Amino acid sequence: MALTNYVRQWLGRADEDIQTAEILLREETSANIICFHSQQAGEKFLKGFLAFHEKHIRKIHDMSAILAECE
């Protein structure tokens, strides 16, 4: 297992979503869009975890299914 460029890309995208959510939160933007970016960050962090462990990453958005794959 290694912190490959592919893993870094997933984690970087997740960080961008967190940063976006933080900016939107400071701007007191709609809770829906803040929650969207927060969910996206969680999904991308989990997919980064799967990539780190060299597991297949499915194109799904079901957090429960992704988390189950991480287990």
C-alpha cells in the first residue's frame, strides 16, 4: 500500500469539498449546499481509503455501501 498520486487525488478532492463547505458556512449559505459538499467530502475520503488499500472504487454515492466496502 502506498500514498499514490491516485490516492492523493481522492483526498485532495475531499479536502476541496471541506474547504468549500467551510466557506459556505461562513457565508451562511443554504444548509442544503453545505450538506452536499460535506457528504461529497465523506464519500471521497472513503474512496481515497479504498484506493489506498488498492480496492476497486465503484461509481456509487451510497455512503452505507461505500462504508461496507471499507470494512
